[in-house]
Amino acid sequence: MNANSFCVHNKVFAMHVGDDLVIKLAPNRVAELIEARIAVPHVVNGGPMKEWATLRPATEKKWLALTKESLEYVRKKR
């Protein structure tokens, strides 16, 4: 990964992409965030990544809590 990635145990749990924050969470949690319009799907090569959600700058006040949630998700996934 690059300097814009945040890792725990050599696994990326969040990354800064342009003005957005991309976080890794359980697929059902990603779906909840998308349904609530807090996030949009993170698309790579034309397809959405089921464990990744893109948070736009308009949701910045939620970023800290969601990043902590992402950290815990990846930490426990080992």
C-alpha cells in the first residue's frame, strides 16, 4: 500500500483516497452504511468491494468513530 493507508498487523483498515476515506468493515455493516447514505460502495475495476465503504467529506464528523470500528474489525479478523 502507500503512505495514505492505515494498517494494523500489516492489514489495511482505512485509506485516504483523494478527499474520501475508505474503510474496511463486515459486508453487512458496509451495506448498512450505504443504505443509510453515510457511505457509498468502494468500486475497483468496475465492481464494488463488499468489505470496503467510501466515506465522502460531507460525512467527516462520522469518520473517527467509523475508522475505530474498522480498526477493531480488521484487528479481530486475524
